Amino acid sequence: MGEIGILSGQPQVVPALAGGFLSVLGLCSLIAKERLYLSETLLAMVYGIIIGPRVLGWVDPGTWSSDPFQLTHEFTRYALAIEVMIAGVLLPKKYVAREWVSLATLLMPIMSAMWLVSAVVIKVVFQLPLLQALAIAACVAPTDPVLANAILKGVFAETHVPVRLRDILTAESGANDGLGYPFLFFALYLMRLGGGKGIGTWFYATWVYQVMLSIVIGIVAGFVARKALRFASTAGWVDRESFLSTAITLAIMLVGICTILGTDDILCCFVAGNSFTWDDWFRVETKDTSLQET
């Protein structure tokens, strides 16, 4: 009290550092994306490394709670859940039903190949046991819609990337984050429980409970939210601001529900986004606002 001091490495510096970065990036976003072909994700990552504990040490989330990873873990979960929800919302009418063959091909054989190749590289480079390499590769193999945005949005993407390719990449990048669970838990259960018991537990605990239940919750939640929003909009109960933010609030709610149940929240949000815009009504209504992408 009464003393003059400058905070460093505390949570209070985050708004200044993050807000300043976003403000500067906003002033030159078109130059970065359309002339230098640098994605916002890459620039944000580099900036985070520079101000993080390994370089300048201005921000260190690991010191803000007893669990050094809790804050970062929770923040990234919500950010990714909202992003995959928006990926699902932006897909055209009944897209997954129409393109299920292409999507299944990308998500199963091709993603499995990515997983195995990544595991081999990790094993050889870092000299790790195979199961540990498989677990790490399960975190590396899936791409997400944040990174995919570099070739999905903007003048360059609209000029050089066909719409059909952008849609399938959006769908694949949104779904494969959630479907990375089985690859990860396959290795973890084998490490913990061994062969037969590990595979059996992997099947019912991961595929049946985490994956299938998440899909069911996502379908039901998206359907109910769509019907409720359409009724409220027709009845004149909802204002424009609340209407536009429905998908985001739905994603936040589903993360909480899936966390309580112990299911796959990321996959659930993507499925809910698809179910929410299954008839294309919400996507068409919000197409010109760009609020979801922003």
C-alpha cells in the first residue's frame, strides 16, 4: 500500500500483453495473412514463446496455481471446443451425411497412418519405447481448425482453394481432434493394463462410452438448441446479440457437461455444431456477420 511497483510474471499482466498483441495484429492482419502468408496462429505461438518463461519470463501460468498445467489446460480446452463448434456450424446443410465416405477415409485409414508414422519418427528421434511414442503421436497426428484456417479463410484460400476442398478440410480438422482420443487411450491402456485387459477396456471405455456417448449428446444437444432457437426467434423472444452467440454458449455448456460425465468434449462440440445447423438455417442467418469466425 502506498508503494510503487511493477508486476511481472503475474496473471494481471496477461490482459496488457495479450490485448496489446491482438491490437497490433489487428492493425496489420491483412498484411500478415494476405501478403506475408503468416497465419494468426503461428504469430500468436511465436509471441507466446517470447513472453513465456523460457525467454522473457513475463508470463508463467505454471506459477499461478498448485497444478502447473491446470490453467493452460482448461483455457485451451474451451478455446478448442468453441473452435470445433464453429467448424461444425460453418459446414453446409447435412454435410456429414453427404460426405461421410470422404470424411471416414480421412479420419480412419489416413489419420491412422499419420499416427503410426508420427510414432515411428518420435521413437527413432527420441529413443522412446513404442507405447510412449504412440501416446505422444496421438497428440501430434490430429490437426485442428485453428491451424487449418490458414488455407480455409481469407483471400488466398478463396482464390486458390476450391470450396469443396475447404469444406472437407473443415470437417476433418473439426472431427479429428475428438477422434484422437482412441489413439491416445489405446497406448495408455496398454501401458497400464497390458494386452487383453487393456484392449477390452479401451473398447468399452473409449469407443463406447467416451466416443459414442459424446456423439449422442452432441446430436441431441444440437437438435434441441436448433429447435429452441428457431422457436424463440419466430416468437420474437431473442435479440440479435444473443442469437449470434448461441453456438458459442452451447459449446461452453457442452464442455461442462462432458467434463462432468467424463466423455469427449471436443468431439461432442463438433457433432453438436453439425446438428445445430443440420437444416442450414442458422448458418445462412449468420453468414454475413462473421461473428463466429471472429
